[in-house]
Amino acid sequence: MLLDAIARVSLSRDLESLLDYVVDSSIQATGAERGFLVLYDDEAQAQVVRVARELDGDRQCRSVGRDVKYSTSVVQRVIEEQAPLRTTVQKNADDLALGNSVYDLKLRAVMCVPLVPRGGAAGQPDGAPEMPRGALYVDSKAASRAFQPEDLALFHALAQHIAIALENAQLNLHSIERARLERSLEIAAEIQAGLMPKSPPAMEGYDLFGWYRSAEHASGDFFDFVRTKSGGVAAVVGDVTGHGVGPALVTATAQASLRSYARVLEDPGSVVTMLNADLSERMDDGMFLTLFIAELEPDGRVQTLNAGHTPPLIWRAATKTIESISSDGPALGLMDDLTYETGADLHLEVGDILLAFSDGLVEARHPDHPDRFFEEQGVRAVLSDRGHAGSSARETVESVAQAALEFAEGAREDDVTIVAIRRT
């Protein structure tokens, strides 16, 4: 019987019929009249009958209603003490601890064992739900039936196989749910990657390139090259607080809105004001979006707006120096009625490089020295080197990204996005 139980637990994919089989085996092997598989709901602090079976007139096991009465006090005692119980009921004071239901039901023999998962909670995979506490219970009204120690040993072994079956089913469900979640995240990442520009648009007088890498499947960062009402191009870098699916949904909304507003509104200030009013109604408290926009004109003039974003840097080819672009207003989503003004116009000369990036770049952390970060100083060093070398926008971005990744030894605590604009 045990070998058959082991085989069924190993091969069965039908949990319900497997549990019925093990409870039936418990009844037949012990000579009991009824058998129950009872789980304990810790949240409701109540016992839940998972399987209830009894012998019919032909000594065949059949299902009975789950509201049938049994000794709940015996089951509770076994679950709490995690120790098996075997008794032949005698009407004396010592047996009153078994509960009044034993006498009310006229039970003469009761046996109950706890369900113990393999290895206990320590054997559960990370993130897997714990198997609920429970017990396997049989009883009999026959005066001639007294459960023996060997009955308890076999009964206990069958209970272990029920525990294994339940645990296997739970781990299988956990595995399916985890695989479904992983696939959902992969789809979210694929959709987001599709929203990022595959290649920068061609604009006479400029060399453009953008790059991002997410800390998780989906990113709270984004970059874009948006066509403006005047027919030019606006380079955008945004960073929503946090990373993962939630912030990624906000970035998708922001990208779609930016593309629409930039085609109908005259300047970055109007675009960001409209976007802020839109996002403020949708974003949860504590979530916000930092944003930098650089609207490019053919003559080298650049209209910028920095809404709480990490200050972008400009390499000046003529002076071999680096400037930073300060903030023109707070991040989006903090105040819904805020009006943003376009910042002071910049002018890019041939060889100048404007580099915009998210805070994940400057906050790249050294794994061996947790208090050391890549910082703006690290970005400036690479930008200066690429500026002196006359590097392209792509070479500049890739060099900065590579330097930060090497500094952090590949570790990613936050999303990283970088956009370079080089005047040609």
C-alpha cells in the first residue's frame, strides 16, 4: 500500500483523486469507518475539511459532505502540538481532554497525525508560499476496533505522502504563477523596448544617439526623439521614481503624451505644462517624473527645459570646458496647476556635445566600496576625453555607459539612460 502511495504521489497530476485515494487507503489500512483531511486556515483561525470519506454498506469508500462532524478538538491538538494521537475512548475523566464531540458522536477509536512537509519551511524555494498546517484523521464507532501502534505507523506514513502531494501541487502552482509573471514582465519589457527609438532621426547639423538599460525587466527611465510642430526634433530624457512595471506604465503614458503635445504646441514650456497637468491626475502620491527636453533648431540654437532632472552637461569644443544645465522647475506630478517656462536658449557650435542622463548613471555604486559612486565627476572625465577625441554621439554614449558599468562591475541598482547630441 505504501509503495502504491509513493508511486501515485510521484506520478499523479490529479490532486483531488490522489487525496481521495490516500484518505481511502488510510480508512482501509487502519480498519476505520471514516477519514478526513483537515487543513488549518491561519487567517480565519478555523479548520477546513479538504477531504471527507466514509465506508458504505459494501465496505467501499465514498465521499461525504464536508460539514460532517468529527472531533475538532483532537485535530486542533495534533495541529498545535505537531504530534500524532491514537486513543481508544473510555468513559473516564482522562479522556475528557479529547472533547465532548468524541462522546456526542459515540466514537470508540480515534487516530490523528499531523501533515509535515519535506524539510519544513526551510525546504521551500524563495517566494514559494508555505504549505498550510493540517492533519489526517480517522475514527470508528465499532467497539471491537482499537487502533494499534502499527496502525499509527502506517497511518503516519500515509500522512507524509499526503503532505508531499499537497506540497508538490503547491510548488507546481507557484512555478506556473512565477512563469506567468516572468512572461508578463518580459512582454512589458518588449513593449517598452518597442517604444524606444530604434535609431535616431536624421537632422542636418546634428549627430544624435540614445541608450538605456533597465535595472529590472521594465524601466522607469525613457528617452525619445520627438518631432516638433516646427518640423525639428526634440531630444527627451525622463526618469520616473522607482523601477519596474509600475513606473514603466507611467513612462509609456508620458512618451505617448509628449509625442502628441510636441506636434501641436510651440515650445517646451507649453509641452511640459500640459504633460504635468495630465500626469498629476494619474500618478500615485510619492511618484513623480523628472524630465529634460532639448528642442533643436537647424542653426544650432537649442531650447531646453529641465524639470527636476539630473543636470545635463555640455562639452564646449572651443574652450575644452564642460558646463551644466541647471533646473528650470520641479519634477512633474508634484503640483497639477504648475506652469513651466522654457529655459534660456543655448547655442551649440561645431564639436560641442550635450549629454543628458538619468540619476542611475551618477549613482552607479562600487561593489567593494558602497560609499563610492560614479558621480558627475566620472561622467565629466569620460565626456572630456570623448570631446577631445572628437568622438561621435554614439561613441560618447557607449564610452560613458561602459565606464559606469565597469565602475559598478556590472551591478545595476537603478535604470540608466543616456542621450548625446553633437553639433556637426
